Amino acid sequence: MLKTKLLNYENYDQAIEILRSGGLAAIPTETVYGLAANIFDRKAVSGIFTAKGRPSDNPLIVHISTMSMVSGLVTEITHKAQALADKFWPGPLTVVLPKTDKVNNTVSGGLNTVAIRMPKHKIALDIINKLGIPLAAPSANRSGGPSPTTAKHVYDDLYGRIDAIVDGGPCEFGVESTVISFTDNAAKILRPGAITREMIEEVIGNTEVDKAVYNKLKSGQTAASPGMKYKHYSPKCKVVIVDGRKEQYIEFVNKIGGGNVYAFCCDEDIPFLKIPYISYGGENNLLEQSKNLFDRLRYCDTINAGIVYVRCPKKAGIGFALYNRLLRSAGFEVINLER
Ligand code: AMP
Ligand code: MG
């Protein structure tokens, strides 16, 4: 077991030395906490997969701090990718482009493309700048579980398995970056995030959303984003999404009651609920919901919830990203009350 160093705003420079010498450090970003390693150090990068228990064909996102870091990593940057980078970097948008040989297969999960993002969090940017090397960094959680949005979440999952955790406070968005690919010229959203389809279309026009964002992949189907084929964001308890109007949701959960059942609800539902509840935010405050989602899913396991019925978030804006993560947590189990 490693002695994991716990660092913060004042002493995170120590993480730079750790990363320089091939270690693993969890760092804060504006989306979720990332588990970082030097992308050119193949051994360090494989350590990420071991620490997380991540399947080796699930590629990592490369984090950069200046536009000049991109050119060595990709064979070309398309006009559309450049326009999006100009508009949204630093920020929660990841672009997938054809990779050069400088990006090893451990980082790309064997694909001939690489996913790149420039994070906005000051600590992440400062660490990458001072190191002068891009960092491979997936979410800093045990594979399959909810992503970490606080340093405590990282501690709970990875203490003793990595060299350091930098506490930079709770993450601003709480859901992972939007991932968009440009591999066959057409832009396609592989994972929704805080940069929405509407925001993207304002810059580059018509943009497709990959079907795997809202549909379960059939067996044998290949995933455009390998992460989509794995169980993901799931607490130990069973998660079921309940889609319908507020009154329908309340009536539904109140009827179920009993046992180890919880309503995973919005603040406004609380006065009407007759069963135990966990709220993930105000019904119209989608940013608050996205900041809270993974924390509340983790909380479900600390209280040994058996099954949670989730009030479906609004599917607009960042709510669409929330809906996508919830679909995955629920293994696509949705009860539709509108029908
Ligand atoms: P995480 O950082 O843990 O959220 O995981 C990174 C996500 O980015 C996964 O869902 C990957 O499937 C996706 N990703 C990374 N690299 C690529 C790539 N080259 N092509 C498509 N998706 C990618
Ligand atoms: Mg992840």
C-alpha cells in the first residue's frame, strides 16, 4: 500500500515532482477530479489503469495547458475542432482527433485517435504548465463507480493506491467534459457535458449526438467512445429513473414505499414525500443538480440504500448530461409515467 500524500492549494507543487518522476496524482478540474500521469511515461500511464481497475481498452483524456501542446499529439486539427477549442478552451470540452506516434497505445486504448482537453481549473493548469508535459487523466475513481467531485471522494476510492491527492475544493460542474469526435469529418458528440449541443452548434453548425448517449449498446455493437460499453457511474444500490411530471413522480414513489427504498428527488418534492429521500438539488437548478449528482449517488451506498427512484432531470442544457449519466447508473432502466 502506498502512503498517499494529501496536498492542497498551498503545497500542490509537490504533485509536480511526483508526476515528473513517474508517479500518479489526483488533481482537481472544473468537471471531476482526474487521476493524472505523464502521458509520455507508459509505465506511469499503465499505473492509472491498475489503480482504477480500468479496462485497458478504455482510452484516457490528455490534458494540456497551452494550444502549442496539441500539435505534437495529433496529425491534424480540423477547422471545426480549432473553432471549438478557440471558443471553449480552457473548459469542459474534449476533442477526439487522429493521433501521432508520440501518443502511445496505452493512452489511446489501442485506438488511432486521441482525446484532448484544456481544463479551466487553476491548479490543473498550473501543474501542467510547470511540468511542461501533457497529463493523461481519467476520472479519479474506482472504475464503474460514480465519478469523484471532491478530494474526499478520491480519498475514499484511491487512498493507498496512488501517490498524491490535491484538494482543490468541490468541482464547479460535477459532470465530466463533453466529448466530441472529428475522426470522419462530421462532428459527433460522444458524451454530453456542460458544453451543450446548442453551444457547439452555434460555433460549427449541425452536430450529431451518438446514439449510445441515450440507447444501450446491443451486444456486438462497437462503441465510438469505448467508455460507453462499460457499466458506469453506478453506486452499489439499484438505480431506477422515473420520467414524468412532478405529481406523477410523487404519487409513484409514495405508493412504492417500504423496505430499503429511497426517493432520489428534487428539493421541491420533499414536503410531499412519505418515504425516505435523498435530494440532488432544486428542480430548476440544473447546475446544482450536476454538482451534487455523484456525491448523492455515493451517499446512497453509505446509508446502504437498496433501491433509489430518481426524479428524472430536465433533459435540456447540462440536464442532458445528467440524464446520460443517470441512464448509465440505472443500466438504462427508466419507468415512463407520461405514457
Ligand atoms: P473519463 O476521463 O474517465 O471520463 O474517461 C474518458 C472518456 O473519454 C471515456 O468515456 C472514453 O471512452 C472517452 N475517450 C477517450 N479517448 C477517446 C478516443 N480516442 N475516442 C473516443 N472516446 C475517447
Ligand atoms: Mg471515468
